[in-house]
Amino acid sequence: MIKKLQLLIALVAAAGGVFAQTSVLKGFTYDEASGENLPYCSIQLTETSHGALSDGNGAFLINKIPNGTYVVKVSHLGYIDILDTLEISSGKTITKRYSLSPASQTLDAVQIMGENTRKEQETRTSVISVTPKDMGKMPAIGGQPDFAQYLQVLPGIISTGDQGGQLYVRGGTPVQNMLLMDGVLLFNPFHSIGIFSVFDMDIMSSADVYTGGFGAEFGGRISSVMDIRTRDGNKRRFSGKVDVSNIGAQVLLEGPLVKLKENRKTALSFILSGKGSYLQQSSKVFYPYIKNSEGLPYNFYDLYGKITLSTLNGTKWNVFGFNFDDRVNYNVANYGWKNWGVGTNFLIVPGDAPTTIEGSLAYSKYTSTLKDENFDPRTSSMGGFTFNLGFNYYLGKSLLKVGMDVVGYNTDYQYFTIYHSPKIIEDHTTDLSIFVKYKYNFRNKLLIEPGFRLQCYFSLGEVSPEPRLAIKYNILNNLRLKLAAGMYSQNLVAISSDQDVVSLFNGFVSSPLESALLPQGLLNSAEEIKGRLQKSQHAVLGIEYDPIPSLSINLEGYYKNFSQLISANRYKMFADDHEFIWEKGNAYGGDVSLKYENKGVYLWFVYSLGWVNRTDGKIDYHPHFDRRHNINLVASYAFGKRRSWEINCRWNFGTGFPFTQTQAYYPHYNPVNINDDYVSANESLYFLLADFNAARLPSYHRLDLGVKKKFFLSQRQSLELSASVTNTYNYKNVFYVNRITNDIVYQLPFMYYFGMTWRF
């Protein structure tokens, strides 16, 4: 026994000696020109298997490094490589700050290497990362490319067109899509003219778009997540841009309040962005051929500002605020919304520990109103706070993430019944969730990412356990198999009118509590509903293949089971009828995308095939966003000295959406009081509807073209001139139909744009 104990002590001592002979290299990667954190850099100890990829904050960690002398190579697309010689001594943690300088020209080989590293070390099933560089490949509609325009070319995303600002992701409705900006919820980031979002492209650092199967760090939505990160203001010098076009303008200013210097521990910077549209006024001058004396009815403005306090070790604290406003008049309907908020977020890097801590706290409010000439007005508002906190533990190439989210909000939806009596639905709710996710990296061959989220809905008295899983297997260096699955829940409901051929307005309410508002099961069905949450389950299977270094092919198949959904009661006739009904359904299909990029040539092709089905127990139907086939093609070519010239195009084709036809019209008289003279009184024109969503609108297709030329005025100044056209062959795509008058509102006609952008 004593001998066995002595042997065990010797083995533990030997293991401890081996561990003591290893060290840790950690730190952050930065853009030398601006001082901004630079994510997804490759950090490699040359001639060894030790390496890492910096995360979305630019943080990296390499552990278990044996003693010795190493050359560290740091690289990123468009930046000059850094070679750093380090002496690794026993058991020490070395913290480094690598600032990469932009290269004078794009190096395609660096891009390919960095992208392949990320593909091998991240599961990335059903997720696409969008950067300002990607958005710049689109035709510059209205002077600058926009996030809303680029989203419409991604696999699995369906847009209702150029107007309305509605996006549907693999069978989910807009309210089932979560959009986060630096951890803060936004309820409507897209303007009524569907080619513009609330974001200035130049304030965005990156955006991850999850079309399904997202991880445990996200919750409270049952379809998709769009996670947007804004960048900090320039920490080294004052800079900005001024963009002016024939339909709108943008201004961005940024710079240091306290400059970043190597001998100074902290820096303070700001960034301020404002943009707006004057299309209603300018369209009278530039588009007189559009038959509308009032011009195109789209005006909006967006303001965003942020102040950043940062330290040399990577810790930083942000304070930000925003105000987004949208107004539109379609003649048959007036629609507008406003979203404002304030908040703060932070990133803490505690000493030599292999850990980072992230969090945010914010308050925002969203209000929208629709006034239709044939229906009573509808108003919806939603306001509340969000708080989240997350801990990242770096374990070599593996990662453990734990955290919590708290969301508290109130909803207020006001509308009128068919008898023109006002109705108000108001509610207050608080949701708490905790999550854990572990990413295990086995020799860059197998990635396993199990996760678990516990959603607590206090207002409903319900708890939803939600397991998640993602797996990637690197069969070869250029061939990868991936899978993602999970369970999801949601407490937010959107109400829209089935009488609208295309839905303009959504009223937000939390899941109803009162039994008078919601039946216990599906209509005409004995099937009972368990709980009052909306729920879904996702499964996604995909293959990534890079046949040549410049070409990437991604193929994914998906199935979303919407096991519990809440909708406005389309059968409501009397005051004591239920306000809402239960539904269920599914969405399934597949996407294929091809991306080619080499020497100024950029090609992006996406084909999506999908089915969306719903049933309320009484009828089976396809919702109005069910599009069977959708094709997007983006092409760009940069040429000339320093590739200062660029031409690009985008073509979209989509089969028609379902809609409910008007079957017949009839006169109807509503008495106001008992003394009304019903013999001589005027009657109103009412209509009968045909089978629900049994017809299809015509197919949608549109071609956009663009060209731009950049002039380099000095090392830090440039002037870019751009011109573009939308709907080049002027195809009449249907947007909205007034059921009483049969007036048709079409999507955008042939329109031309020209603009100028000065960067300094």
C-alpha cells in the first residue's frame, strides 16, 4: 500500500513538473490605424501546432506552450503580418498587444488562410458573418450599401420586397427574429423602404446572422438571431465621412478625447453617426415619371452615438444612445414607427486569468402606428430594459461560456373591433435566463459544442429547459460536415391583419394570460396546449466544400417544427370571442450558396428552396411569406490602379407569395343610434374573402446595377463617386392592394441614384 502511495505521489509530481514547464500566451489584436479591436486574427507559433484565432473582441489565448524560443506570426486579411520572437519560460503567462497595420493592397492569400482557419475552428452551422467589406460588393443604392440590402441575399432569408421592411428567416416571422446591437434588443431595425436599415455601414464591426440552430447564448426567440457589433471610435486621430446622394445623406464623426498611446494606460474616444432620407422631396425632381404628385413617401432619420473608455490590457466600457424614426404615406395607408434607447456595455480582462467578462444594460422603447383609410387606426408600443452578463473561459482551443440574461418590458396594443369600439391589450413581463456552452476542439478535427439554456418566464409562471448542440467534423482540410439542433421558446406575440394583402403593421403583446383571450387548444381539435409559450425545435445539417482556394460551396438542409404558435383570431365576430388562437406548423427546405473571390472578382450565388405550413385546427394553409423558390446573384469586379474602379450587380428572383383573394362586394349599413333613418342613410361597401391564402401573387424579380470610382486625395483622404440603378428593366412587382378600391401599390420602379462620399 505504501509503495502504491509513493508511486501515485511520484506520478502527480511528474505531471506537475510537466505542467510547470508549460506557459500561456494571451492578449488582444488591434488595428494600428484606429486602435480598434481586430477580431478573427490568426496567431500561430511557427513550425509548431500551437495557435489560436482571436475572437469577436480580438482576444486570444494559447496555453500549454513548452519552454523555448518561438516566432509568433499574427496575420489578418488586408493587414501586414507581424513576426514576434518570444522566449517562453517555465509556468509564466505572457500578455501581448499586437497592433496590425493595414496593407497597401489586399493580399488574397492572407484572406484565404484566415478564412480557412476560422472554418476549421468554429462550428458555424446556419450562420453567416457579414462585414462592411461584404456589403460593399452590392450596388451602392442611395449612395452607400446597406445592411438591409445585404441581408436579402443571404441563404434562407425572404424579403417582402423593396417596401415594408419585413424579413422572414426560414419560416419565422419578424417577431420571431432576435436582433441584438451590442447585446441590446432592437424591435425593428429596418425602414419602410426596404433597402435601408437603421445602421450606418461604417459603424458596424461585424454581424453574425443565425438562420437557425443557434447556440445557448441566445434565447427568447424561436426562429433566428442577428447579432450586430458596432465598432469604437478612432482612438488615434479625428476622422469621419460625409456622404451625399440624390435621396439621402450621412455624416460620421469619430476621434479620441484622450489619445491612445503606449505610455498611457487608458484612452477615451467617441463615434457619432447620423443619416436620413429626403426622398419624398427629391423624388419630385429626379423621378417625375412616377405618377404621384406627392413624391415617393419615404422619409426617415437615424442617430447613433457612443463613447468608449479603453485600457491597454483590453478592458473597455461603452456608453451609447440611439434614436431611429420612420414615416411613410402610401396614400391608402399611413405608417410610422420610432425606436430610441440608451445603454452601456463593457468588456473586462482580469489580470493573467484566461477569462473575459462581458455585459450590457440598456433601456429602449418602440412605438408604431398604422392609419388605413378603410380601417380604424392601430397603435403598438413596447418598452423595457435588457441586462446580460457572460463569462468566457479559454481552455486552449476550447471555450467554456456561461452567463445570464434579464429582460423586462411592457406592451401596449390599441386597436378597434369590427364594431368600431376601442380595445386595449396591455401587459408587463420579466424574463430571466441562464445558460452554459462548452466548445471542445479535438485536434482541429472534431468540434463539439453542447449547450443548455434555462428560460424563466415569471409573468406566465413557466420555465423552459432548452438543450442545444452543434457539431463540426473536418473530414479534409477543404471538406467539412456540420450539424446543429436545439429547442427554443418565446413570450412575444405580433398581431397583423389577415385582410391586408401584404402586412404593413405588427402589434406587439406578450403571451396572453386570461383564458378569455386564448382557447385551451387548437380550434375544432381535442389537442390540448401545454403552457402559454410559443415553441419551436430546429435541426440543420450542412456541408462545406472548398474545391479550389478561391471558391467556397455551402449546402444546408433544415427543419423547423413550430409546435406552439399564437395568432390573432381571424374568426373573431363577437365581443366575447377569443382574441387569439393557437396554431402549429413547420418550415423545411434547403439552401446552396457559392462564393468566389479572386483578384478583384467577387461572385455570390444563393438558391433557396423552402416550404412553410400552418394549421389552426380548422384550416391548413401557407402563410403570406411562404416562397417556394428564391434566387440571388451578386457580382462585383474591381480593377484599375489600386482597384479604384468597381462595377457590381445584384439580381433577385422569387416566386409569388400566398394571399387571400377578394371574392365579392356587398353594401352594408351600420346604424349609429336608434333614431337613424336607415331608408335614406348611405351604405358602406363591404367585401367577402375567398379561401385563406389560396392564391399567389405574381413572381418577383429585380436587377440592380452600380459603378463607383475612388480617388485617393492623400494618405488619409479619399473621394468616392457612385452611380446605380434599381429595377433596371422596370418590372412591376406588386406590393399592396386596397381591397375596396382595388388600387395597386407597386414595389419600387426603375430608379437611379448618384452619390459622393468623402472620407478623411
